[in-house]
Amino acid sequence: MMKHLNKYLSLALALVLCLGLTACGESNEDYGDDGSDYNLYGVPDSFEGLVKDSEQMSNLYLYGGAWKGEDGGTLISATNDDGDEVRFALYDAGEELTASGFIQFVPDYDYDYFYNEHDGVAYRSWFDEVGALHVAELGTFTQMTGDAPGENTGDIDFEMMAGTWYLDAEADAPSILVFDENGGWELLERPGGDGDPTTVDSGTVELAPDGSEEMYLAVSSQFDDVGYEFTILDHDTLRWGSEFEFYQKMA
């Protein structure tokens, strides 16, 4: 009896080992061809009603800056003015705002989620093996670096930057930026939103400091310790400051 029992136990152990090896072989690749992470634990790609918790704020260094979507859209991420949450804004190829909200770690699922305040839904995010950012249902994004998309970071191309940039591409915009070919800049605003543009600040442009999520720093020559970080998204669109303000070069 004992001899037969040992035989059956040996066969059972061999079967368990074979099944274990088969399972390991099936999960040998971490990502699918489309960058999917297989979601092995079955956590939800989206859910409603994520409660904001500043103690679970996501890491800005993972998401900060500008990201280009596969569909031509742009994702911008930065901390809010209080520094207690990482905010995001998603614009489509036509520069229309399609989603915005905050990014937060959800301990129950062990993932960061993008909570879209437009529809009240939180969307799961992950990075694939080449560093692309995937946000369920919102898209796949590649981080933008350099003086312009696809270019290397280096000397600032002031000639490309030079011109007049209008907030939200409106000719009568309440805020206007002017850059010259020597690295100078001016910020003009209309009193009351509809008066003649008046210079409220000016200075010079330099590369943003190491560790910044933005490309450039507009240093004020009128006010001490004042600077505005900004990013050139393409040759006629830039994002200025921490309020997700977009300016279009029109002259």
C-alpha cells in the first residue's frame, strides 16, 4: 500500500512541476505587441468615484511634462499650485481639451489612475518596456524632449521661438507673449481683458534647470526671483506656466 502511495505522490509531484513550468512559460513576456501589460491580477481598467487623497499623489517625475499621443493629441502633466496633487490635461489634435484631472496611486489595485473630472472616471495607467505611457481608454503617449518634438536638447533655437504668441490662438487674447531672436521675451496683458496690450513682465529665456518637467525658463528682469517655466510643443504651440495655458504663434 505504501509503495503504491509513494508512486502516486511522485506522479502528482511531477504533474505539479510540469504545470508550474508551463505557467511560467506563458507569462515569460511582460507586454503584448500593443504594449498591453496583460493585467494579470484583473484590476479594473477604469472605475467611477475615485476620492482625492493628497497622501497618494503620484510621482511627478514619472508623468511630468509633455507627452505626444499616437492620435496626434497632447498630454500635459504638472503639480498644482499647492503642490499637493499631480494634474493632467489632455488635448486632441485640434487642441481642444478632452480630459483633465489628477493622477493618483490606488493602493487597492497597486496602479496609478488618471481621474478625469469631465466624466468622473479613473483610468488605469502603466508604462511598457520602451517607456511609452498607456492610459486605459485615453491613449498611448511618448514623452516629448528637446527644443521641439523629435529634436535633441541643446542650444535654444531662439529664431524658431521668435514671434508673437496668443493665448488660445485668439487675436484679441487677454494675454500675449513676444519672443525675439536674441532670447528676450515680453508678457503683455490687456487691462480688464479687452484693453490695449500692456507689458507686465519681460526678461530672457534660458534652459530649464535639471529635474524640471519643462524645457525652458523665462527669467524676469523686472522682478527678483521670478521665472516662468514653459515648453515648446511644436513650432507654433507652447504651454506656459502651471495653469495649462496654451499659446499659438500667429505672427
